[in-house]
Amino acid sequence: MHDPLKRRLGLAAVLAVVMGDMMGSGIFYTPQELAPIAIHSWQIYFLWALCGIIVLCGALTVAEASTYFPRSGADYFILKEAWGEGLGFLRVWANMWVAGPGSIAAVAILFGKFFVDFSGWSVNPIAAGTAAILLFIGVNLMGISWGGWTQILLTAIKLSALLLLVSVSIIIVDATPVESTLNETSATGGFLDFFRLTGLGIGAVLFTYDGWTDIIHTAGEVKEPKRNIPLGLSIGIIGIILLYLLTNFAYLRIVPLQEMAQSSQLAVFTVAEATFGEIGGKFISLLMIVSILGALGGLIMTNPRLVYGMSAQFQRPSGHSLFKFLSYVNPKTDVPAGSLLFIGTVSILALVYLQSFSRIVNFFIVPNHFFNIMLVASIFIFRGKKNGNHHDYQTPFFPITPILYIITIVGFLISAIIFRPHDTIIGIILTATGIPFYLWLKERK
């Protein structure tokens, strides 16, 4: 079926979405979470590099799968063709009602809190977060080009600001002498300690790399998708890995591991104050606001495309009014306005009535990673069918690349099920609520 959405996103916009959606608030908070469980400083770098490589393996594989279906909501079509329509539907169903709006609401409330603290205005953080969501809905209703350029601007600002902080701190601030730390002297540093560190660390750091699949939702609006999506994912993720490693190096130069583990102040604030003096705290607060705002804009831009891609398939055969609305495209702006307004509305309702959506998002960590595993594993199905043109992009080091991702994430899911069975069960149940609705639609179809 012909996709009425227009291809207007170039490589710069793809890079902005990939890097902007991945870099939210995690790089500011996660180092503090890792410090208490690390034995040596080198293990911090190991964890960030390991998780980055794992994500890169998944992205390089999904990039090839997306070249087979360069359409809006490409991940729906990948899952549908590889594993059946039901699994693709459940992926979108979970994203429609909880995972997508939940992520947006969680980021919006975080923005609201930082904005109120920074501005000093007597504004409710919920109101500020709602205003931010409405702003990005308005921008994206104007056209995909507006959304793309907004992401380019915000991503450029936050990457440049973080690089400025890191580079200037390395140049002008003397490194803090590293003494024997509590972590190093109290731990044996044996295999079991390292295994424990890796298991705990992967969960925290993987969350910081989340967002790499978002660009796949917009595949139907990317120029030369068979070139720009693989290239954008590769360059974007490698760039984020290097940026995260450099940022951790800047943190540990000034805030040694033991001090970071025991400090109540985020390392990024300590580094900023040592680098820029009294204005350092304000600089970081503003950087975090822009970083969170960029991630919010990327989520609002990409999530509706996934919903639209699936809804357009069900609209005609089912005749259901919901899918008719979700598949509506504004003929003047070529924007999936129905899906955009739906995701925006559900996100605002979640923000207003639930105040904090962070735990609901945690319910979907396991289902979301499960769907990512199936996206990566689909490459074996497509290679088996000999789909695609040999001149198109192909996953490097196949089949090692997808296997490395699948084995690692399966291990992570097993640990999540063991240590967080309650949240995992709730996430599975919430995802499974789409099964009876799908069966009813299939019968009508």
C-alpha cells in the first residue's frame, strides 16, 4: 500500500534523532549509580563500552532488517513478516497505551521539575511538562521537516555543551589524586565480584543507551533509507559511546570512584563547578533541561509513526473508527496527525493523573527488550528467505553481531525476571491485554 508520508528527513536529522533520543538524563545520573558497586575505575569504562557495543550490534542488525521494509512503523512490519502479525500488533499495542506515553510522561515530568528549579518560577512541574508536550505536538503537526530541524538544533546544542564541559575540564582542571578507595580495599576483586558488577551494571547502563530503535519508526519519511538509516545508526551510536566514555573520564579525573560513591551531589555538578565556578551549576541545570527536552521531542516525533504504520494496515479491512483516526494523515502537511494527537493526549493524561509514570515504564523494560530481541533475530528469517538486494546494506560480521546482542539481552532478561518478578509479570500482563483485541480484529478482518 502506498505510504502518503513524504521522505524529508536527511542524514543530519537521522543522526539527531538517534543521538538525541539516546542522550537524555542517563549520562548525568548513571555514573553515580555505578560507583558504589564498582571495584576499580577501569570497570566503569568497561561497562559503558560493553553496553555500547551490545547496543551497536543490535542496531547494525536491525538496520539491515529495516532496509527490507523502509516504511513508517518499520519495526511493526519487520516483526509481522518474520514472526507473524500478532507479535507486530502486540509491539504497537504496548507502545500505544503504556510504553510510548509512559516514556513521554516520565521525561516530561523530569523536564518540568528541572525547569521549575532552574527558573525559580512558581509553576507546577506538571503544567511545565504538559506545556512541553503541547509545544512538540504543535511543532510536529507543522510537518516532519519542522520536527527534524528541531531535533537537529536541540541535539547540536546539548552535544556541544557537554563536549565543552568535558574538554574544558580536562584542559584547565587538575586531576584529583587517586588514593586507595574503599571499593578497592574492601572487595576481593574476584570473578564473582566482577560477575555481580557486570550483571548490576548492564541493567543501569543499557537504560542510558535506550532510544536507538526510535528512528526505525520514521523509516517511511527518511530520504534514501537503505543508506541513511544504517549510516545514521552506526555513526550516531559510535558517537554516543565515545561521548559517554569521554564524559566518564572527565568525571573520574575530578571525582574519584570512592568520592563519587559516597557523594550526595552528582559528579557532573562537581565537575562543572570546578570548571566554571559559581555558574557551573546553572550551566549543568540548563544543559540537563535542553538534553531532556531534546529526548522528549524525539519521542513525540517518532512514536506516532509506529502507531500510524500499524493502524494504516488495519484501517481498511477492519473499518474500526480508532484505526481510521490513527491512520489519518493531514493532506497539507503530510503528518500522521491522528496518531500524533492520540499519543500526545494519552501522554498528557498519564502525566496529569498519575503525576509520575516512572514505575509504569519499568513494567515494560522486559517486554521492550523482548521485542528488540525479536527484531534482531528476524534477520535470520530474512537471510533464510534470501530477501533484499546484495547491493544494499548488510550487517557486518554476520552472524556474530546479532548472536552477541541476543545472548547478552536474553541473559539480562533472565536476571530481570529473577530479581524483579513483580514488575516483569505486570509488564507481560499489560502487553498481553492486546491479544483478545487482536483476535477480535483478526476475525473482523
